[in-house]
Amino acid sequence: MLISKSKSVLVLTLLIALTESVSAHELTIKAKSNVMKSGETFPATVQSAHKFIVPEEVEVLSRVKAGIIEDGKLIESSLTANDSELCIDFTVTPKDTSGSVMLAAIKDGETWSITNEGGKTGARSELESQGLKVISANKYDKYAKAIFNTSHDDTKFAQVLGHPLEIIPITNPADAKPGEYFHVKIMLNGQPYTGPVWATYDGFVTEYENTYAYYTEAENGEAHVKITAPGWWGIRAAQGGLPGVAGDYDALNLRAFLLFEVK
């Protein structure tokens, strides 16, 4: 009996670890160039990975939206799965690049369930109808914003899109410098977010997953990240344990990334 319980605990622990590993994929945006020109096609990608801007998998296209922000709204682009480079390709054609330009990506997450037969995608009721025992069911929605063409006299960098979890720069990215703090506001369902914040830059670590250059905590919706190097930076926030939907998922988890260049 003791052996049976030990095995059950071990299996449950492994299953939970598997869930956390799968859910740890972060949604980001990357482009080969950081400069846009009005009226010209600008290619970019949506990436999903455990390492910062090192793509690992192609998200399900039907669950992803991406494009350019114009007048505070997302203008969706056509998305193409790029299996060879493990990302989603899209292009935008900015009308006005006199100020900063923002791209955004949204993933409407699938429900990921831990069952007596391992981790599976599918709602609790769906899997239970198949005779499976569902231990937990979680949904992961993800949001990414990337800012290009920043300038010192610009104000567009602070656009608020209304994402359920959103990181909004207070510092103008054009003014960001190594050795100084970058200040952000973080909102959770319209209210100030208090919780963990991670930050890193492209190339900081390529060997290890979920490894960041900086950690802090937001209080009353504000966080302060010390910039330590030039390059493409990302600031991440996450909120788990939000109310679920009966029969579908037990809890909703939100992830947000803000990306910008430090010169």
C-alpha cells in the first residue's frame, strides 16, 4: 500500500512537472530589422519557446492573431506556418513611421489537462466523457507586444491595448540605456498588477531554458528593470490561478511580454 501511494505521488509530481514545462513556452515577436519605413512591407515572426527569442515550436495558426497596431487596434495580418524555422511568419505595411510602431500577437490558449493517462489537450468535460480521470485543467492565454522605430520625442510607445495582462512602458525605449532603470506599468484586467516580473535580452543565455537576466516584483502596477546591456530586450509578467470555466478549465493563466530595443 505504501509503495502504491509513493508511486502515485511520483506519477502526479511528474505529470505536474510536465504540465509546467509545456505551459512555459512564451509567446514573442521578432524581426530581422528594427527599422520600418512607411508604405514598405516589413516581415516579422511570432515565436514560441522556453528560451528568449530562440524558436522551438510553431503555434496552432487558428489560435494566434498578429499584426500592426493602428489607432490603438490590432490590424490582423495573414499568418504562415514556417516549419523549417519553427515560427509563424507575417508581414505588415506601416502607414506612418514618424513615431514608434507597435506589433502585437495574441494566443487564445488551448486547455491543457493532466489526466490519469498523462498530459492531454482538451477540456475537462471532453476528456472525462472519454473515460479519463482529469486531475487538473488549465488554460494559457498569451500576449506579446514589440515596439519599433522609437524616437526621443515619441509618445506612441505607451499605447494601451487593453490586453487582460499588459505591460506598458513608462520609459521611452529610445531613452533606455545600459546601467539605468526601465520603468513599466503592468495591468491585470484593468487593475494594477502585483507580482513577479522577469527581463532579459537577446543572447543573454542560449543554453538553458527559462533563464532570465533580471528579476523583480511589481507593486501596485509598477516595476523597475535595470538595463544591463544593449540589444533586444523582453520584459515578462505572468498571472496564474484566475477563475476557470466550469466543465472546460479549472484555472486561467495569463502571460505577457513587452519587447523593445536598447541602443
